[in-house]
Amino acid sequence: MPDLKLIQVMVFLMAACLGIFSQVARADDASIAQKLANPVASLISVPIQINYDDKYGVGEKGSIWKTNVQPVIPVSLNDDWNMISRTILPFIDQSDFPVQGLGESGVGDVVQSFFFSPKAPTAGGLIWGVGPVINIPTATKDALGPRAWAAGPTGLVLKQSGPWTYGALGNHLWSFAKEDNTEINASFVQPFVSYITPKKLTYYLNTESTYNWDSKDWSVPINVGANQLVKLGNQLMQIGGGVRYWADSGEFGPKGWALRVNVVFVFPKG
């Protein structure tokens, strides 16, 4: 379990932020909260996700802070189709990993996805998107990423019914250009469900599971938390966080409970 003082500090900061951002989103911003629950919505946003995990590596002494900057940019292709660009740019700080006494800080590999999605749901109300995903070897240190070019398919399907959103996102990456003997052959699957209250507080539950086909290992974190839609002046934001439990993580992966803080900058059109 993360250090109790660390948990207290992060909870205090989240509470303080919610107190500062006291101007809760207006009733006519309900559609914004619903779009934020939809990964292929036509909405420009910049999520910043701060993750803390520990009990990594030999002897479970390691810990990692990872801040993911994840801009989402929709592009209208025609009257019927959008292309949604989703980028994950990780900033990583590792301590006592892979072994005690070692650590690195810097940028990890970028994961870039493009979803081609119909602007209107299907007759049954399904929302979907498919396209390519690319791993770009931007890691500044060997320990911070595989530093290999990889690509593959990605897709998602979801349905929104009143305050509920539920669906799944997945992808697979194969390396095609690499340094040394680094290989990527991994599948990612993220089933998710969320519920939006009348005050635009979104509760969420998901997993972000990865299966490594070479090592035959699963990584299965289960995330639960809540994000509140708020305003700071004219800037619309979503802020919140939650906890994560590692149901499986391989021999040297993190163990037990972890923390996540979310801040999303939202840029509605008009």
C-alpha cells in the first residue's frame, strides 16, 4: 500500500482543488460530461493522468510516478465521419527499480492512436471506432521504454444510455523496427463503465489489462474513482482521481493498491 502520508497529501490536494473550483458546471454542460465518457466524442480535451505505483522489481522495493499527458483531438472528415487522434505521452520517475539503488527519470515511449468513427450512433445506439495504433520510440532512457517502433489495430465500441456509459477499447502492437533485441507483441483491453450524477460527478470503473505474448504475462490493474466537471474562470475542467488494485502484474510488476489523480482540460467548440 502507498505510504499513508502520501495518500493524505493527495486526498488533501484533491479536496482543496475541488474547493477552489467551486463553480460547478452549469446544467447545460451535461453533454460535456457525457462526451468526456466517450473516447471518440467530437470534443477537444487534454487529460493529465498522474499515477503512483509501488512494490515494483526485485524485493518489491521499487516505486514509479508516471504522468500521462493525453491530448484528444477530433477532426471532421466529412458529414458522416470523424477521425479522433488520441496521444499518450508519459513522463516517468522510477525509484529503486529494477533493483534497489537504481532509478531513472525522463520521457517514455509515445503511444499514438487514430480512430475513424461515424458521427452518428448505429440504429441500436452503438458508438464505435477503428484505426491504427503506433508505439513511437521516444524514451529518453533504456529503462523507461522498449524504444521500438510498433504498430497494429485499435478499436472500441460503447453505448450511452442516460447517465450510463459502458463499453470496451482494445489494441494490439507488434514491433517492426527496434534497438538491440527489444520486441513488442502485446494486446491491450480496457472494458469500462461510468455513471454521471445530476451534478456532473462521473464515477468510473475499468481495467487496463495488457497481455505480453512473449513472456505470457498478464498485467491487470482495476481502477475505480470519480471525476467532477468544474470551472476555473472560463476554463472548463474535470478533476478527480481514485485507487487502483493490481489483480495481476507479473513477477516484477507492481503489487497491491495504487493511486491516480486526473485533471482534464476541456475545450468545447463555440
